[in-house]
Amino acid sequence: MGRLTTHVLDTAAGRPAADLAIEIYRHDGGYRHLKSVRTNSDGRVDDPLLEGAELSPGIYELRFDVAAYHKRDRPVAAPAFYDIVPVRFTVTDPDQHYHVPLLLSPFGYSTYRGS
């Protein structure tokens, strides 16, 4: 059974990004909201973002609310440069595990297909 997971690390602070809001969308001619979740203390979500029949071939987008996270986590620092970090990707085989990590700082981010 396939699944979609994520892990968010705050590279500037050297720790997981806890309590970061993530919105999950699927592209079906327009973007359809599927779910809203928050990361736990380890920067992960307790359950897969999508799994089984929820995950089918198509285009998905994770929207990470990094501005709210940075504002709450660093209230005296300069405002973060990014507001929402959208990560758009394609699921071709819904039986696979799709892991989409996000490495973030107030002024940059990177992502990759993890394992």
C-alpha cells in the first residue's frame, strides 16, 4: 500500500520544525484541498498524509506555512522571506512510498524525494 509522508527540519535552528501547518492539495483541473495537518515535535506528521485509496496517480501539492512557523519560533528576528512554500510533485505509482522532506531556514529551503 502506497503512502505520502513528510519531514520538516529547521536547518537554521538545527532541530525539527514542530507545529508547522501543512495543506495537501490534488490537481484536478484546479487545486482541490484534501487535508490540513501539523507537524509533531519531531517535524513529522503522526500518520501518513495520504495512503491507500487516498493516493492515486496525479499531481499533488504540499503547502508549508513557513511564515507562521518562523514568526512564532523567532518573534524577535527579522521576518522570514517566504510565506508559503509550495512543493508540487507527481505520483505515478500509488503503491510506492512518496516521502517529501523540507529543509528550511528563514531565507531559504530545499526539498527532494526521500525514501
